[in-house]
Amino acid sequence: MDHNLLTDEDRTSLESQFNREHEQAVQGLTTFRTHFQRASELLLQLHSGTTEGQWESLLMRLNIHRSTAFRYLAAAKELKEIPVAIRAACEATGLDLTSVPVRHKVLELQKTNSKPAQIAELVGEEYLHKRKRRTSKTPMPPNGRPSPDENVRELLLSILENVYRNSNESLDAALKKLDSIRDGVREVFVEQHQCPTRPKGKHDV
């Protein structure tokens, strides 16, 4: 394979551009988490001071769906249960407290009265271990490229993780939702691609 080798000047320029984009990406992620938590707190205050009859009108003015509002409210309530010291330790470790599974694991471990740094470390180790375990189950084919089946598996896993993270539901409920999505895709595929069956002739087995 032919490679267009970079000059030192080109390499320096590309490295500089990458560093700028990488810093923006990191800052964007940090900003998202900060704004998500702040928005959750604000919506909880609005919810607490709003009657049930006014709530729907409020959501319409805010232009957000009920499910989105539920995620914000659930996050705000759970974050309030996590002491500031533990939240700080988790954020210093790089844990994403906007993630439902991460929050739930932190809430579970803080009942053990462990120190904030220990809780953050244990949660971090568990999620790092899960990622490593998932990767280790994916053997690399001889050509160094994932197989089509493996690509589909990773896509389904990604969908399941998003459903679980964004729905505040149990894993069983997320799996049922994934099955529902899969069944819907199967119906559409069969409808669009299945050939009409041919009546068997005398020479057919």
C-alpha cells in the first residue's frame, strides 16, 4: 500500500489541529455533564412548585417530552442522594454521573459507608472490567477486520446500552424493548424481501 508521507510541517500542523479538536471534545463532554445536572436540578424545582394540572402546560412551554422530563427528574433526585464528596470523587475519576447505571452503582456502594475515593475506584473498576470483558469475547478474525455478524452484535449491544441508559428501566425491561425493536425490523424485512412461495411440483422434493 502506498503512503503519502507527511512532511514535518504537515505533521506539526495536523497534530496541532487534532489537539484543538480533542480539547473541544473533552470540554464538550464536561460541559454536557454540567448542564445536564444543572438542568435536572432546575426542572426538579419547577416540578416541586407546579401543580399536576400545570405540569403538561409547562412541558409544552419547555418543548420537552414527558420521558425526557422523567429522566431529568430521576437524575436530580438520585444526584441529591449522592453526597458532594462522593460526586467530586466520581467526577475526578472520570465517571459519568449522567449515566443511569453508574449513578445506581454509586448509590448502591455508598450504603457500605466506604470512603468517596474507594466508591469511585470500585465503580470505575467495574465498568472498566465490563468493557475489557466484552472486548475479550470478540476474537479478531485472521484478516484483522470484524466479521459482519460481529458488527451486527456490536450494533445491537450499542442499541441495548442506549435503551437502558436513557429509559431509567431495569435491564429486563430494556431487553424486552430491544426484542420489540428487533421484531419490528423482522416484520418489515419479511414484508419487503420474502418471495412468494411457489406451489410444489411433482419433481420437487
